Amino acid sequence: MNDSKTPVVIIGAGGYVGAEFVRLISAHPSVSLKVAAANSLAGQRIDVVMPHLRGCVGDLAFTRVDAVRGFIKSVERCVLLSAAPHGGAAKIIDECMTIAEQSGCELTVVDASADFRFDAAAAYSAVYGQPHGAPHRLDAFDSAVPELCEIPGPQHIGHPGCFATAQQLGIAPLLASGVSESRFFTNGVTGATGAGKTPLATTHTPERHSNLFAYKPLSHRHAPEVALHLEAATGEKPKIHFTPHSGPFARGIHMTINAVARGDTNEGALKVIFEEMYQHAPFALSTACRA
């Protein structure tokens, strides 16, 4: 392996998000996966558990979380990707950051849970109904969709999440351009993997097959996150009326966004607005815009 590559460690590597982290990192030219922690899979080779990664991860095996802490102590720089669950990620990340500070490791954290999406512990507690696990770390994190802001390094990142990302990418051009009023009615359909690996009555395939249903209408936890991040990106705080749905498929999100135009507009004009917003963002599919 090329020693010039930035070493990466992953917490929660055995889940769906963690597996995506493993897949993306294994193909990235500038980083190298060193530790993939999943306590329930410790000792098993990654390419045996995840055959689609055969040939990409060598003979690397899953480890316990303690191996992440030990690795951070042994290196000068490192990226930590956390796919630990909401409510549990903050404590683990705090411990790893403390170890890095004590050992002199330059650590950058990207957290996929909700634990670092808000800039205040009270805001987090109001949405998730529990105290924050590391409130003293919140100031060190930014949460935003990369296409909508410039995140300064080496600041740590709290990923906005699935429904939140889909809504922000669709709403931001409308809000920033002033083409619509600032009230948005959004309907999203998500696949089962968004709820994690453990099967529940609403996510297990036999229950979900050929089924489509709404849940938590107008009270889903992502709505406050979306409003907060859009205000930071555009300067205007929108009102979000969001109804999520569970769909009979494994992965992906389909989002429909409705708003009231402030004047006459058409599909061509909207397409221009989206293309101008995302002209330097190759992963944002602006051509998906429909009037």
C-alpha cells in the first residue's frame, strides 16, 4: 500500500452505511482503509461477509472498536468515519478525539449519525428526546450538504442524513433564487435499508413487500435539520411540511417537493436555476428538475 495515502478507520463498518463507507474508501485513490470495526463481526474477513468487495479490501478482517482507539494512538494523522447509531456515536467519537489529542494524532471525523447535526445540545435533545453524548464537541463539527456550502478544514463533519440531503438539494435553488415562497410541502419515499440492519415490523421484507405507507407525518426528525441547514446555506429559513413514506424496495429515496411560485415560471426557467446552483457539483443531478 502507498504510505502517502491518508489512513482511514471505520466504526460500525458492518451495517449498511458502514458497508458503503468500506466500498467507497476501498476505491478512493488518496486514502487507505486500515481498521473496520464491527463488534458483532470481529475476526471475520470483510470480503467473506461482503462478497461484492472481494478483491478490493485484501484480507482485512473486521475488528472490535478498541482496535480503532489503538490505531489512532499509533499514527500522526487519520480519518475516522463513524456509522455508529444515533445516541451512541457521540460518546465513541469523543473518546477517539480525546485519544488523538493526547497522542498528537491529526484526526478528522465524519459522522453519519444525527449526533453532530445540530450546533446546540438543546436543539438535539428537543428532536431526539435524550441528552447529547458529548455536548462539548458540538462546536468542532459542521453539518451541511457539500454542494451547498464550503466546509473549512480541518473541521469535523456531521452528515445531514438521507431525507435531509434530498430535501436540501431540491429546495435550496428555489429558496436562494426567490422563485418560490418559503413554505415547502415535501413527500419522500425511502427504502428499507435506511432503518438499519435489524429487521422491524415496518422494515422486514415480508412485511414491507408490495406495501407503501406514510409514517410520522409532519413530525419527522429531519424537518428541523432541513430548515436549519437551508437557512445557513441561503440566508432564509423555510417552513417545511414533510411526510415520509416507506417503500417496497431496499435502498434509495424519491423526493417530491411542492412550493408556490412567486410569479410566472416554467420548466425551462427552473432548470436554469438548478443548473446554475449545481454547475460545480457533479453529483447533484440538476436535470432531474421538473416544473
